[in-house]
Amino acid sequence: MSSSANHDVKFWRDPAKRALLFQVILLAIVAGFIWYIVNNTLANLSTRGITTGFGFLDDPAGFAIAQSLIPYSEVDTYGRTFVVGLLNTLLVSALGIIGATILGFIIGVARLSPNWLISRLASAYVELFRNIPLLLQMFFWYFAVLRTLPSPRDSLNINDSIFLNVRGLYLPEPMPNAGFHWIWVALLLAIVGAVWLVRFNRRRQEATGQRLPAGWMSLGLIIGLPLLTFVLLGAPLDWGYPELRGFNFRGGMTIIPEFLALWLSLTIYTAAFIAEIVRSGIQAVSHGQTEAAHALGIKDSLTLRLVVIPQAMRVIIPPLTSQYLNLTKNSSLATAIGYPDLVSVFAGTTLNQTGQAIEVIAITMLVYLTISLTVSFFMNWFNSRMALVER
């Protein structure tokens, strides 16, 4: 047998080389399929006289948006509407994650409470809200609760400063004066000091077995230092209060009912799943850990906070990541109640007015993919920090 024939036989008998060859062939087939789809799509669009490209982002939008975190008017471009929708999506997703995490942890711990009433109420919460579709809960909060509130003239009033009516929640708006930036500097220094204090306390406990109330000390530092700076600077802050003028309120901050309904539904719905994750994580910790802590005279609250929860976090974090991703993607249901998120403003109104379906949908998909990958990256990093380290 010739040397080339022997080489061919050796090649086909090598699993690694065969696998590499099959992967190259599969990649070539996928690339060819994508090339065919793209060329066929471009040809069809050209036949129908539909232009492609992203030049439409510079065209004036011509429509208003109910909520914007940045200055926006009808004369701004479609690119500006994309930024407005993206910021609104990030806002409700971030606040939803924070609210759902806090509420979910409380409900999850309450499910394991020795108090019969508390544990049953927590169980009822989980079974009720996780078994009702999110969209129906959104409709409930929007149509059955917020849309039944009184008119602006009959608003629910708290100290003539906070007003709640069918058009939204009106709050006093902080208006910083000169020198207020030093308060932000003080807050940043307080956060850095709190992080250093927590790390110092951990090292001190490992070395001596003694610990400081670092949590309360850090909280006092984060609140106290900016507050002290605020007082020393002569309170450089004014407030703009909402006032009823005509048929609606003017001034202050406005939280539209669509945002409230979306945030409440996302928070309450996702918290039910997080509560089950927290409960299962706590139950995954060996009961011997709790017994050992009690044998050392550690009270129940400290046992839960210092012994059980840190170990349970290693079980909780991976499925918690999925819930954060689900909440972010579920925020796209906002279009059902008119909240101006990315899907409603950009993949909805902008797409309908421009007809640039491929570009708009591609950008929207890329945004959600980027957000999901960012959340996953952060949670994976946090999970690695919480994982047990072999010594």
C-alpha cells in the first residue's frame, strides 16, 4: 500500500481529525445557506423597490413618546427614538430585577418560617402569582387598578406634595443647586469606605474570630457622610412640586401608569419564582450546619444570615440568572399596555412608519442579545466569586 493511502487511512481513523472535517463541512453549509438567504432577500427587496440600510435613523420621527429619560420631541430622529426606547427598557428591567430580588428573598425565607400563618401566606403568594400568566397580571394592574383611579381634580393626595390619579403618580422633583456635586463625591467616598470596611471585617474575623457590625456601620456611612455634607453645604437643593393647572398637573416628576403597571407585574410575577429558588437553596444546605451554629449559641437570625444564606447562594445564583434574563425579555410585553419600551417605540411605531423591518428587527434582537449576555456575564462572575475555593 502506498504512503498516501496509509495517510488517508490514518486520517479517517483519527476521531479528532474526522470531527474537525465534519465541523468545517457543516460550517460551510451554514455559511452557504446564510449567503443564499441574504442575497435572495436583497433581490426581492430590490424588485419591490424597498430600500435597505440604516439611513432612516437620521430621518425625523414625527411622533411623541409618553416617557423619556432624555430630552425628546417630535422633531427628533428615529435614532433618538431608539435611544429613548432602550433607556426605558433598561429602566424598567433594572428596577424590576431589584424589586423582584428583594421581594423574592423575603417570600422565600418566609416560606420556611416556623410561624404557620407567615409560611402559609408566603406559599399562597407563590402559588397564586406564578400560575397566572404575566400578561393577565399586567392587564389587572393597568385596567382593573390604575385605570380606575380618580381624575386629576380628585387625586389621592399626600401632604399636598404627592398625587395619584388615573394619569399617573406625581412626585416632588429635586432641583440641585450649585455645590450639590460634592454630595455625589461624598456618596462615592462612602461606598468605597463601606466596601473597605466589609473586607476589613472579613479579614479580621478570619484572623481573630471577632467581627464588627460592618453592615450597620456601612449603612450608616453611606447615609451619614452625604447627609453631613448636605448639611455643611447649606442644603443646596430645592424641590419642584406638582400643581394642578387646568385639567392636569404641571411640575414635579411624573410616573406614568403604564410604567407602574409593568413594574408591579414584572416584580410580583418574577418574585414568586425567585422565592422558590431561595427556598430550595436554603433547604439544600445541610441541616447539620444549622445544628452546629445553634450548638455554638448563635441565634437564629445570625445563623440564617451568616451560615445558611452564604452557602445557599451557591445554589441560588445559577437559576436566579435565568429569572433575571426572563424578566428583561418579559419587559417586551409592555407594548400590550402602551409603555414606550424598545419594542413598542422602535420595533413598533418606527417600523410601521419606515417599513425598514429587517434593519429594525435586527437592531432590536441585537439589543436584547447584548443585554442578556451582559447580565449572564455579570452573574457568572458573581457566581465564581461565591463558589467554594479549593485550598
